[in-house]
Amino acid sequence: MVSNNTAESLSVPDTINASPTKRFFVEMLTRDIELEDAILDLLDNCVDGIQRSLKDSQSSDNSYKNFWAKISFSAQGFKIEDNCGGIPIDVAKRYAFRMGRPVNAVDNDIYTIGTYGIGMKRAIFKIGRSSQIISKTKTDYFKVTINSEWLNNDSNWELPFEELDRPVVNDKDNGTIIEVTDLREGILQEFSSPQSTLHNSLVGKISNYYSYILNKGFTVWVNQVKVPIIPIKLLWDGAEKIGNQAQDTIAPFLYEAEKDGVEIKLAVGFYRPIAGEEEVEDEMQGNRGSSDTAGWTIVCNDRVVVYCDKTRLTGWGEATVPSYHPQFIAISGVVYFRSKDASNLPITTTKRGIDASADIYLYVKDFMREGLKLFTSYTNKWKKNIPEEKKRISQAKSIDPNEIFKRIPEQDWTQVRKKSNGDITTARKYVPTLPKPEGNNGGVKKKNISFSRSVEEIQLVADYLFEDSEREPSEVGNECFENFLIKAKE
């Protein structure tokens, strides 16, 4: 039997404190994100600043020209600075520094990929315990400070905010500076490691995942090293040949539509000649690595979220599409998704992956597979006629896929009517009629000539014929045959 005194001591108060501790918040936010991805989140904020600066401007091939970001890190700390327009003071006060974005604080006027409002804070907490954020826009100049004392105080969630006197400088200098010190132990070790580890890996990721923006003029430095630009281009014969409805055209498969408020563009084709047997064999043995730029790249609001994928995620090995094989190293595709409502984009919460179950992605994936089948079939038809194929494809030019969309004649597009959940407008595709080997068109019967010689001898002959010892053995053999064929016909 429970006494009255015991019953009184077990009485439940009217409310119970269920507020989270900052330590819990920080540990949960940072546990599942890698350091490099955290740094890329901060770079995404730079791009958001550019989007705010350009929101009333027309998009162009060099929209990001003159904008830059500089990343530096060492055992002393981390710093990222940019000239991307800064954080408006109303954005800063309403949600930029909140631990999660309020429902009524979505950037519906810019092409961002942030939806949860945790990227900047998560990145800062991942790196260190103290930080300072300084932002300067056309009208505002302020500083926000986060230190270890604030992190250890669970009763105070207000951050020190200080408005600064705005210096009289060129508006091109408007931007944000984020400095993080008091580094976490694991981060301190990574920042102190030789430059060839974290530095090179980060440069490579930025070069890949910001390739679309870098190609539009954005410049990024990591520890004073400029990030290289990887061009996104496909081969085609030009508008004149397509306009004449030629039946022998090197051009990509194209698709474009608008679905549920998302603009979609898809292009897949060749970015180089197809591989010969020798190159395929070297690839399979891991001796080359020239297939790095093959596969599908997916871009959401100008950020690459999937880079050169060659798996079932992007349609390889599904339905009637063959699995990726080194003989397909010449095939490259890109899908662009664009929307002012980032929640409509098929991206994961990490912003470095695609949501493969999203309706809009499943819809587009059908066209990705359709395009792949066109070019894998071409490769299979031509793989026994490599010298002839290289001669034919050398007539095509490398060009930005977005430019090809603009230059395909209206009459060569086909309207697409496909059942789908949601609203679809202006859906259309362009399917090129690719060249066929002569043997496929009732031409002269052909047979292969095959023999082996030492690598040194092949390189010696290649250097003699082409002044290039690295030519493919098949090219060397074909050139030798062509030279003697001419003499035999004389």
C-alpha cells in the first residue's frame, strides 16, 4: 500500500521540459555527413547567393562569370569567402541561422537545392566549435558569432548578431566570409594531413559536382589552387546537316518537358569515338581509366547531384538496356532538372544523390533508357569497323548540349504523349538517325584482318605514320593497309 506522502512525491507536474540539448543537435546533424560534403554545403550557399543576385536576370552560358569562392584550411582553422552577393539581413534574421527552416521561409524566388535549412549550420558544427559569419550585401553588413560557450548553454538559443558599418566598396565585393576555429579533433587531423589527401580529393569533387556551374564562369580556389573545369560536351554534325534531314547524322538523343513545375532537359550521345578492342581490353584490365567521363550526369538547379553514373540507378542493365561495359565508354548523358521549389526536385537530403523512387525521376528514366539503347546499339554495329567509325565521327564537333537544344530545327522534334501522374507540358524529343556501317546497307562484304606485334614495334610504326606513338593498334594497322592499298591500285 502506497502512503499519502509517497503519492504526493509521485505527482506529475503540468509540463515536462522536452527541449533538445545543443550537444544532441550537433551530434545528430553532423554524424552522417562526410567532411567534404559539409564543405560542399557551404559552397552551395555561395551559389544560392549568386542565384539571389541573378534572379531578375536572363540565364546564359556565362551567368556565373566574375563570381568566385575561395576555400582554405589548415591546422589553424577553416575559411570560405566569396563575392556571391551575401546573405540579406531579413533572410539571416528569419531563418538562415535557425536549426531547421520554418515552413513559411522557403526561397521560392531562387533556384536553390536546400529545403531543410541545416546545411550551413551542420557544416560549421562538423568542422569546429567556434565560428564567425560576416556578410555584406548592397544594403546590409553584419556579423554572427557562434562559440563554444554558446554551444554548451542549452538555455540560450539566441546567437550574437552585430550590424556593422558598411564600407564604401564596389558592389562586386559583396559576399560572405565564414571562418571556423577550435577544430574538432578528427577534423584537425584531416586539415593537418599532407596536401595530396583532403586537398586533392576536395578539388576533384568540386571539379565534378560543380562542373556545370564552372562551365558557366564560376571560379573556385582550394588553398590557392584553382579548381579545373571539366567540359560537358557531346558530338554532333551541326544544325545545317540536321536541317537538311540527312539520314547520316551524328547527334545526341534529346528530350525536354515541364512536369509538375520542374523544367526537364535530357541529352545523351557520344563525346568521343567508340572504343576499339584494344582499348576495351585495357579498360577491363584497369590500365587506362578513360571511361571516367562516360555515363549519366544529373544536374538539379545547376548543381551536379550524380556524376558519370554507370549503374542501374541511371538505367544501365535495366529493361532491354545492356549493363555498362568498357565498349560503351564513348556514351555520355546529362539530365537537367530546374525548379524554384526545391522540394519538387528528385534529390536526397544530402544533396549529393538522386531520389530513385521520385515520380518525376521514374518518368524521365524511361527516356534515359530509350536514349541509351540507341547508342549502345550503334556501338555494337560499329565495333568491327572501328577505323571507319573514327573517320566518320571525326567530322562531328564537340558542343554544349544546351546549345544543341536551341539549334535543332522545330520540324525535327517529335511531340511526346506519355501517361504520367501530374501535369506535363511541352514534352518533345529529338531522335537522330545515326550512321550505319556499309555492310549494314548492302555494301561490300568485309572481313577482319588481325595479327599481333610487340608494343614497342607498334609504337615505332605509329610514331612514323602519325608522329604519335600512342595511337591505337587498330589505327596503325588500318593506316598501313590503306597506304599499301593505294600503291596496289596504282
